[in-house]
Amino acid sequence: MTERAGPIALVTGGLHRVGAQISATLAAAGYRLALHGRSDPAPDDDLATALGEHATDFAVFAADFALPDEVDDLAQRVSAHFGRAPDLLVNNASLFEPGGWEAADDAAMRRHMQVNCLAPIALARAVVGRADQGQTQAIVNILDQRVASPVPDQFAYSISKQALWQATRTLAIALAPRVRVNAVAPGPTLPSEDYDTDQWDKVAAMLPLGRHSSGRGIADAVRYLATASEVTGQTLFVDGGASLRGWDRDFMYL
């Protein structure tokens, strides 16, 4: 494909929910977008509108991060399509299976570690390895505020995000000075089916700022880190202050 002007961003899980908001914000900033999804190729309506409004050069790529071979193949396909490796990698895709310590058997731990930690690291390695000589790159990993305020619930998920948190710092050292690696740690952002409206509002009231994270706030943090040339190895907690308190249980149980 003939290369066009503008930076390239690969956003994993970039078609839906918070990932779609990140993608829309980057589209507004002038990025060409490689939008990854595990299976569903259709972007959320708001993202589709943003892509049209900004005449964004984008392509959709499917890959299952539970399968290691598909991770490296994704980086190769993106680089081939756009003519070079991405300038920005946003590791947003993740696996979340509820369950406490008792449910965290070997299979559950392996599933979460593969999708939430090993795949982002492998994708970073593949994207950086395909960079042109002299190309500078940025990586932003999406974590969870619970890395700093752990609870016993969602054990396998929490451990995998904690591992990615520390990988962010270590990669920042390993890949400097040409690649910057940072992270965003959201708090409760979008309610799952486990919450009713009253419970979701009560969770917000418990947070220091009295409100949940928003997709826009998370996306704005990603955009900042994408271009913050003097920042690496850092994590921005976009969480309404949730990480400032200790919690006995996951929010859905409070």
C-alpha cells in the first residue's frame, strides 16, 4: 500500500467500548488507525461516525491473542498494510473472567496471563522490531486501578494486570531512548451486567471525586502519553481517585 502522511496507531480492542473512544480520539488527532478486534469487525457507531468525520485512513485486523502466533502475524499485517510499523501501540484488549482465588486454577491463570500480559509484550516486541531506522515509537498499556489497590476478587485478571504494570516500567528501560512505554490505569468506567443503576451510582459516590472514570478521560490520557516526549515508565491513574483508597472487595460486591 502507498504510504500516506500522518502517524500510525495500532489500537488493540479498538473497535468497541473504551477502545473505540481511544480510537476516536486518536482519529481526531490525525492518526491513521489499525483497529484490532478478536472477531467482530464492525466499529461502535460513535467510532464509525468519528472515522467518517475526520476522513481517517483506517483498517480493521482480526487476531485472537489467546493464540501466540496471531500476535506476531498482526504486527506483520499492520506494517504491510500501512507501509511501515506503527508509531503508537495502544495495548487495550484484555480478558476479564470473574472469580476469586479459588477459581484461579492453572488454566484460568494461563488464559489471563497470555491475553493481558504476554500478548502485549509480544506485540510490543514485534512492533518495535519492525520499525524503520530512526523511527521513534510510543507504547501505552491499559491497566486497571486495582494494580495499586488490589482486592481478592477477580484474582487471575488482577495478577495479569499487575504483571503488565511492572512490564511497563521494565520495557521503558529496555527500549529507551527510541521507544517510550507508559500506561493508563482506569477505575470503574462502564457498568457490566452485574450492576444495576442504583449500585453503579453508589460506587461513584464512594470514590474520592464522586464520579466514575470516563472513556473520554482515558482516551485523553492515552493521547497525552502518545506525544509526551519526556515521559516514560509512568502510569496515569484515571480512576476518580479509586486507587487512593483500600477496598475490601471488588466494586460489584460493595
